[in-house]
Amino acid sequence: MTEILPWTSDPDEQKRVAEHAGQLIRSGGLVVYPTDTVYGLGADPADSEAVERIYEAKARPPEKAIVWLISSLDRARSACDVTAAAEQLAQRFLPGPLTLVLTRREPRPDELSTQAVRIPGHPAALAIIAAAGGAVATTSANRSGLPSARNAQEAVEALGGRVGLIVDAGPSPGGQESTILDLSGPVPKILRPGPIGAREIESVLGVPVASADR
């Protein structure tokens, strides 16, 4: 049975909910939580079985990678090459709706050579991520191919019974998935258009950005 907890304005209650969600994630559970874009479905990125349950809960194709939502860029440095471009973009746009695809330092044979990371601009998300250890493997809280959940009720309808906890903070303020920018190649490339456009990114980097919509 899926537990549903509200994210209230009470700081003590926020701490309790975040710690409870973090403990569930650290123990291998799946948690749905609000972000600044859409609701996310999260698990411990170091727990391969928990990450596999994300794929099962969503019926997600195995070739689709999962983003790490992180509490700070420092959390990515242990696993990824955080380039000067990544630093510049993080300073300008993060926390916010920009996902950066970075090169992994030493990927295992069963891992991709890249890892997508994002710092969400939502207090509940940041508190839960911190309580979980600084990183949560996260994808949108929906069944694969269907619209992303923009509030807790939509998450319940999509994933109720498949996850341990849903944290309800009302409608997501953004309501649109983040821009995904690949920094692993010679030219920055937008893999998924979103709230932050190519021209905004170019204004920070000072170089052209390849884009699916240009």
C-alpha cells in the first residue's frame, strides 16, 4: 500500500517527511516526490535492484537512462567529469530546469559512459535528496509513454501501489520537463527541449549549441 504524506509549511513537519522519505530511499524503496518541473519517481542510485524497480513500476524501456537529482554539483564530482561549461551553466541555471549530461569518470562495464544530473529548484525535493544522501535516481512519475504527473493525484493514478511513498506538495510549479543538455561531446547538444532554450545556453557558454528544435 502506498503511503501519502503532505508537504506542509511547518518546518518540523517538513523535516520529518524529508527524513522519512530519505530513509525509505536509502533502504531500497521507491518514493514519488515533487520537483520544480514535474513529480519524480526516485530510488537510491547505488542500489541497482531499486533502480530496476523504477523501470518495472513505469514499464520503462531499459535503454532509457535515469537522471540523478542532486543536492549540489559537488555530488556529481565523485562520479563525473564536471567541466568548466558545466560549472558555468550550473552557476547560471541551477537549481532549475536544466539537466546536464556529463561524462562518467570510471564507468563499470554495466554502466553508460555518461550520467545526467540536475539540481531541482524545489524545497521538498532538495530536502528529500539531502536526506537520501545527496543524490536520487529519478525519472518522471508516470507510466512510460503517458503524460508526466504534475500533482500527487496524477502520481497516485499512475503509480499507486507500486511505490512506498508519495509526498504531496500540490501542483508542480513548472509543469514541464527540464531541458536536457549533453556536454559529453565536442559540441553542446540539446537532447530534449524544455524551459531553457538554446539561445540562453549559448549566451552563457559563448559557443553554438546543437538543438533538436533549431
